[in-house]
Amino acid sequence: MSGTVFRFGAERSYPLAHAGPDARFTESLVDSVAGVLVGYGYPRLASVQNWAGLESALAAFLYSSRESTA
């Protein structure tokens, strides 16, 4: 099995190639994801550290680093 194809034949969509700033990755996006998590019973982002952690996790999921694409 290839690294980008799953059992059902669907190719992976993420992580995206990332060459620079992405206008879609905003505070509003992070806030929306945080809201969805709260809606599922997870705690609110109570500190700057929580916010930064969620932002980092989203970036890691969404984008491949330049180093890993070489």
C-alpha cells in the first residue's frame, strides 16, 4: 500500500504542500475549530498556551513542512 492511498482507494488530501502564508489560516479558523470542540464537550481554550497548542496542531495537520517535502 502506498503512503498516500488508503484501503478504499481514496488518496490523502492532507497535509497540503506549504510554501508560505495561507490567507485561509486565520484566528477565525482556530476559533471555529475551538467552538466545534467545545460543542463536543471538550473544555474551552482557557489560556494563550491552549490557543497556541491548537493553532500548532492545526498547522501540523494541514501543512507539510518544507523539510519533509524535499
